[in-house]
Amino acid sequence: MVSNVQTPAVPASAPMFGRTFLWSCLLIAVLLALPLVAPRYWVYFAGILGINIIATHGLNIMTGYTGLLSLGHAAFVGVGAYTVALAQLHLGLPFYIAIPLAGCAAAVIGIGFGLPSLRIRGLYLVIATLAAQFILNFVFVHWQSVTKGDVGLTVQPATVFGFPLNNETRVYYLILFCLVVATWFAVNVIRSRVGRAFIAIRERDLTAEVLGVQIVWYKLVAFALGSFYAGVAGGLLAYFNQFVNPEQFGLLLSVFFLSAVIVGGMGSTLGAVLGAIFMTLLPEFLREGALAVGGTFGFDIASILVPLREAVFGLLMVAFLILEPRGLAQLWKRARTRFSRSDNVA
Amino acid sequence: MNTFSAFLEYSAVGIAAGGIYALIALGIVVIFKSSRTFNFAMGEMMMLSAYFFYTAAVTFSLGIFLGVVVAIVGSIAVALLIERLALRPMMGRPFIAIVMVTFGIGSIIRGIVGMIWGPNDLQIPAILARTPVMLGDIFIPGKTARAFAIAVVIVGGLIAFLRYSRAGIALRAAAADQITAYSMGIDVRRVIAFTWIIAAITGCISGILMANVNTLTPHLGLVALNVLSVVILGGMNSIGGVLVAGFIIGWLESVTGWMLGTEFREITPYILVLLLLLVRPTGLFGTKEIERI
């Protein structure tokens, strides 16, 4: 059986590394300059976008590259956020320790949930991650003495050499730094031996095992890595909002990340970026559109926004899976080849 | 009342609630057997059916009997639409892609229901009498007991039907080996559509019962995610297993809720699932599948 989601083991862009590198530098320069020119709301939005992209990279490594479906990604983001909040509250750790710690905490807890089912194939991991989503959220809500339940925890701004990152713009640079590192790592890990093992497991795990890939080990690595990304994203979110509560990490957020991976294109790092951007912007457009329509016809649109978002997320997931399983990344490639035939990108 | 009789009472209530779990789980298992599709949208299908019933019985005041008929017909139509539009194009695609599609469908249904009927609780007309049932000293709320009776009769009937009818034999043939089933003249696509109809019916009835015992909200579907643990415990390809597993999980939920506090009810099934994955992933009655490379 040939899977419809295929990724070349070595990305086709390898020979044109130079050009990709230049474009990346240009993009980073633009992003660095953004807060100088853009309004505050944009910067805030870019920060959220960055966090979402990091988390989506994580899910893409698990689901897109390795074929391990996780329905509990939001809960692991939550673990990261709570780790930062608690590490700061009780241990007074600075951000450069707290954020990696958040990643590690999420990875450890992720493995705790994933380990029993990673040994077995099939549906079990999906259900274990769903269990993680509900159990972790339960812990966030009900472990009152530590998490303060629904009230949540406040987080003090991170400080760099005594300089507090106390507004959107300052945290934005921290997020941008993490985003660049995370993306760089995601691109490169897939080119490595580890990445090839991930893809082999996704395509045909039994065959991979026969060929000598230690599938349980690599599944574990993929799962830990994906959860680590989620934890880092959660840690950044905690610094960004300066506030953590259980409501932020519900099932809807897990659906959000999953749809971002699918819409962007499973098994494509570019796809994870595009998907996260698309899915973050979409609710804004939906809200604007719905409010405009509601204003014209006099409906009470505000009350249906949340379900509308849920329905649209689901619809996009189903539509992309059926019609374009390689997602926006494929559409992007196709558009590029149409404009520059000489590039010879499939 | 002493502790032991309280324990018995909670046990009885839990087992009674487990009847509905078995009914929902049956819908999942039947589809899984025929097409290796694990239907994560089952809870939402169930919730949607309850809303169909509400609309027919209350909004259009058709009465309870016609309401149930309309709800069943509506659910079957929705199930067939889902199967035809979303899952048939996915045939032969990787397993996790299919799971994601059903998960997406669940999300769509939740959203649509939220948009049409709103987030508030709705009261559906009482089908089940309230008068409690006494088993000796044990007191069981009337609705729960009657819902249990209905669920068990339907599950029992369906198990017998799948065992002895032609359609049931065709289903098992398709489950055992699709290609051979095709070559023996069984229309596997029709078998799959048929299993979706069964799932629609069990989902519809369990949805109406569930909405009767609790209330009707868009969260009804999420409650049914507990059923996943029933399916795992029973063994994913065991039709008979769901009944026993449903009872066990209903019982466990009720008893842990009593001993540790009601908030623990919601995660009991998930903790059980995790333990189960550690010990016996094939469930109580499932069989391990052997694959060729």
C-alpha cells in the first residue's frame, strides 16, 4: 500500500541551499524589523503566530513525519506553560532555564503517556494521547494546591540581564529566536538518520523494523521531540500572556494544531509553518467576516463564533485530507513551479 | 445506610449506565470490523441524533414516537452521507489519515450543532418513567434502569442479528478478508454502508437515552469519548465484548465517583485505558492481528 503522504528523504531543495539560506536571512531580517514599523496588535499577533508555529512543528514531527497521531498536543503545551509558571514561582528560575525545562517536562510526561502504546501499533497511541488530553486537563483544573485550578497562575516577565521582557514586542524577540532555532532544527533533523527513520516508520513500520530501524526507539524519540516542542511553545505562551489557566489548553486547541498540520501538509516543515499561519489567521478572518455578515442582517453572530470556528477547523481537516493530503505546502510548490519552470521542483 | 449497601447501589447504577456505553461502543466496533475505520465521530453522531429528536418532538411537536422515527431516519441519512462523502474517498489510505477524517467530522458536527441549537442545555421530553426501581434494598433511579433495559435489549438483539442473519455473516466475512469476501460475491461497500446504518441506529437510541438521563447539550458527544475505553477494553474487533466492557466501565466510573469524588468520574475510563494498554492491549475479548509485511 502506497501512502499518499510522501516526503522525499532528502528535500529537493538541497542543491539550492544558498538561495534558501538567503531567503531565510531576508525573512528573519523582516521579522526583526517588524515591531519597528507594525502596529502593536500585529506584533501581538506575530507572537501568537510564532508560538503556534513552534507547537505545530512538534506535532508535524510526530504526526506528519513519523505517523504517530496525537490528539493531546494542547495538553503538552499546557504542561510546558505550567512548568514555566511553577518553576518561576517556586524556584525563581530564569527563562533560559525555564523554557528548556518546560520542553523537557512535556517530553517526559509525553513519554509517560506514550510509552505503553508506542510498543504496540495502530490506534492505541491515538487513544493514549486523547487520554493524556483529558487527564492532564483534569490535573490542571483539580490539582488546586499547585495549579490554583480555574483561577490560574500569573507569570512574571522574563528578564534578560536585568532587562524585563514585559511587553509584547520584547517577548516577541524571544519567541522569534526560539522559532528560528526550532525551525532550523526541524528542517535538519529530518535530513538526518533520525529523520529518515521517522519517515520509514510512517511509510511501513514493519518493513522498517525488518530493515533494522529500531522502531520503538525512534517512535519514542519522535514522540519526545514533538512533546518537547509543545512544551517550549507552552513556556513561551506563559511568558507571552503572563498568565496560565486550564481553559487555554482544551481539546479545541488540540484540534487546532492537528488541523494546522493537515492543512499545511503532513510531513513538510514548510507545511507546518504555512498551516500554523493559515489556521491562526483564519479565525480572525472568520470573525471579521461573520461580524460583517451579522451586521448586515442583524444576527447575533458573536454567540456562534466558537462553534463556527470548530466546524471550519473540522471541515478544512476533512477537505484537505480527501482532496490535497499534501496540503498548502504542495499548493505552494505547484504555484512556484508554474511561475518558474526552470526551478524543476516537482 | 451502611457502606456495603451504598456500594451495591452505586454498582447497580454504574452497571445500568454501562448499558448505554455498550450500545455506543457497538456502533464503533461494527464499523471498525467492516472497514478498519475507527469512528471518532460516534459521540457527535449520537449527540446530533438527540438534537434531531428534540427538534422533531419539541420544536415541531410531533410527539415522542414520531420524534424517534424522525431522529433515526435523520441519523441514518447523516451516517450514509458521512460514509459516502468523507470515508469512501479515503478507502485504502493510511489508517491515521482515516482516523483524522472521522475526528474532523466530529469537530464539524459539534460546530454545526453549536451554531444551530446553541450552547445551552435543552430539556427533551421524558420518555422514561421516573419511578425508581428497587432491587431488594437497592435503589436505582427509574430513568437509568429503563435506559439500561432498552440498551441491553437492543445490544442483545443486534448481537444475535449479526451472528445469525445473512447480513451479519457478510459483515464477518468482509471483516475477515475483504478481497475474498468480494470474490465470493459479497458487496463489501454495501456491507460498510450497512454497518454505518447500524451505528446510526445505535447512536441515535443511545443519544436519546443519554439525553433523557442527563440533559441535552453539545457536550453530550464528548461524554461519549469515554466509550473509547469500552471499545479498547472489550477488544476492538469483538462485538460481544462491548457488552461486558460497557458494564465494567460503567461500574468503575460510578464506584470511583463515589469513593474519590464525582470529578474523578470523567477521567476514570482514560486511566483504565492507559493501564490496559500496559497489560493487555487487545482487550478482554479481542484477538491479535497478524500482518504480512
